[in-house]
Amino acid sequence: MGLRSAILACGAFLMAAGAVAQAPAPKVPDKAADALAFGPPHIQTQIEALMQDGAEYVRLYGVPLDQAMRELQAEQDSVPATDALAREFADRLAGISIAHEGGFRIVVLLTGDAAEAPRTIAAGGLAVPVVFQTGAPATREQILAAIGAHQAEIRAELRSPPGMGVDPRTGKLVVMVNTRDVGADGSADDIAGLAARFTGIAGVPVEVVAWGDTTSALTAVAGGGRVLGFDPQINHKAVCTSGFVVTDGSRTALSTAAHCPDQLRYIDPDGTEVPMTMIGAWGAWYQDVQIHVPTGVGGDAGGASDMATVALPLAPIFFADKEKTALRAVTSWRNRASTRAGDLVCHRGERTGYSCAEVAYPDYAPPGDLCAGPCEPTWVAVRGPDCKGGDSGGPVFAGTIAFGLVKGDSATKDGVTALYYYMSVDQLPPGWTVAVDRSSRLPQIQKTPETNLITNQ
């Protein structure tokens, strides 16, 4: 694969022509230009990708690198087993989570008092313990039904629309409220009072978490690259991050967040501009994605001096490091139903670069009205703190497995991201899937883009 096709597949940035100069706004560094100092991008092997993510695992959990790599591989290899556990205990299941502290293990939370004997599964070359906990107050399905039936009533009780999610570690409905809604001191009594009131409304136990007063859609075209476009709503250029290469079976295209500008240009690290044509955008309720086809010039359009515009084929690769020197080929994807709390996922954004963190809530309804109204609990929330404006639309992944596209974040009062959330790739529009590299000889684990990060430049 030539350098140009590799960069086209993973995007440096897109830029809209005719942007208007505005008052100073947060500036996103041009990482695409900086990347030239590091030489041509390198396409990582799956082992190299695992080593890079393993270093993040070491940082988070303080284990040796070889152990970190084995446990990351065990996360991927254990998905079929946890899917089977979810089916086996469907009528009692409150949640399944991955625990890292105190020994790598899988925790299955069940309602009722009937005990289940511990089990062991083989994954990633490890014998992974499966621990059953009983006595959960509600099942996952009961909590999801409560959100669907009572979301509007709970929102009406607060000045700021809250986020809501299923906590698979406790079997409770978690309601994330703004600190303004729990009194000036944010006291435990105020939080307990809200929890009791919401429990009465929802009919399932509720835990209230209060933080910050910032919830944003994070706005940069190829996977993990920089995209720029003029946003008439803010009268500024907006920066987003491009997501994964996608396909409808006959063509390839680039994905990013639907709340990013509609008219985008892709810019190679060497400054070459590639025009993009938007195929469509889907940005309501459970989706936040737009799809673009990069176009070039080639062939005779009917005259000696006329050239036809043709779609450029894209390779299924994305940038996976801050400096844009490391590319990864997508080998598969993970559905949201198979994503567990505690799974370590990574993301690459134009603003914050590369980082990894645990999935907090696989069933999450973001706060506010970021989904053309209230959001459904079909998003995945990940612990912060590394996600900021400019990261919207960027890829969320683990190793070479695609998970989703960044949509937005919720921050504390001091501006630290408490959660960011993404659209799982199984929410792509009908007919579109993540493009994958079929050349890999390693086994594919699970098939499975998106979040809301806007910044001005």
C-alpha cells in the first residue's frame, strides 16, 4: 500500500473552504503537520497494537507489561463466554463486568438469593475466574424499561436534563445530575433525597451522582485524523476527528460525527487537500454519524479537457497514536450488547491524542438534548479524563477491534471529563458496516463509531 493511500484511509484533516475569521477561540494543534517530523506512518501488527494498549494498562493498573497484554487479550477472548452467560442467566441478569483490581476476573451480578458456584474460563492463555454475586435489586431489562417509561418524569424534576444509565456493578439506575440540582453544598442528604424521589418515580432503586455543569458535544477525515469544516450555526470553523472507514459492500467511505460540519475537506499531513462528498448524516436519538466519500479527478468526463470526479478507495486503517505515526488495520468490531463494564477501550482524538480507560456504563442515555431531544440508553459511557472538544467522531477501539465513534462528554466543575460517550458501530445506518482487513490470519473475536466533541478555531 502506498503512503498516499494509507494516509487517505486514516485521515489527517478535512477543511472547508471560505471559513470566516472570528474572535479568539480554543485552538486545536495541527497534529497532522507535526506528524511530518516523525516520518511516514507505520501500520502496526496486532502484537504492536497490543503492546501499545498494554502500556496504558500498565499505567492504570500497575502490572507488568506481559501480564497487561495477556489480560487485554483475555478481555477479547472472553466475549463469547460472557455472551453465553448473559443468555444463560437472562431472567436474573443485572450486569456483567470486568474487574482488574485484586486480580483479573469476570463478575456476574444476579437478582435473587440462589447462589451460583464460581467458574473458570480459558481466555488469552489465562484461567479467568468467573464470580457470581447475588441480591441485585433489579435486572438490566427492568432498569432499561424504567428509563424508557420514566425518563421524561425524572427530567421534569430537575433544572438540567440528567444522564441516565444501568450500573451493571450494582443493579441500580444511575442518574447523573448537575450540582445545581442538589443544593449549594451538594450534601449527601440532598443526593439521598433525590435518589429516594427518583426511586419512587422509576420503580427501581436509583443512585444519584452529581458532577459539574458542563455537558458538550465534542467536535475533526480518515480514521483518527483531523477534519475541519465551517459551521454556520456558530459562524466558525469546527474541528472534529474522523472515525473508521466504512463500507456498503460496493464502496468505502469515512465516518465522523453527525454534529460536525456537513462540508469537509481532508488534508494529508503534507498539506494535500482531498475534497469530500457527504453521502448522508444520521443524528437523532441513538445515532450521531455522517458518512463522506473522498473524491479525486480521473478519467474523461466527455471532453478533452474535462475530467470526471471519482470516488477514491480507502483502506480499513486508522491512526492510533497522538503523533499520527502509527496506523492500525481494523480486523473486526464489537457490538454494544457484547461490551461490558470494565472493558478497557482506547480512543484517538485531534484534541487529546491517544488514551485508554474503562467502560463505565454500556447502557447510557447522555444528559441534555444532544440527540435532537432526549437520548436513548443506547450509548456507551467511558471514564475520563482524556476527551475534549475536537475529539468528536474519533475512533474508539481496543487493539484492532472497532468499538464506536465519540459523541460527547460530561465534565466536573473544574473542567475534568468525568465520562465521555460513544455511538457503538452497530448503530451505523442500515447497509453500512465497518470495513475490515481480511488479510489477517489471526482469529477475529467479535464484530462490532461515535461521540459529540465540538471546538472552534
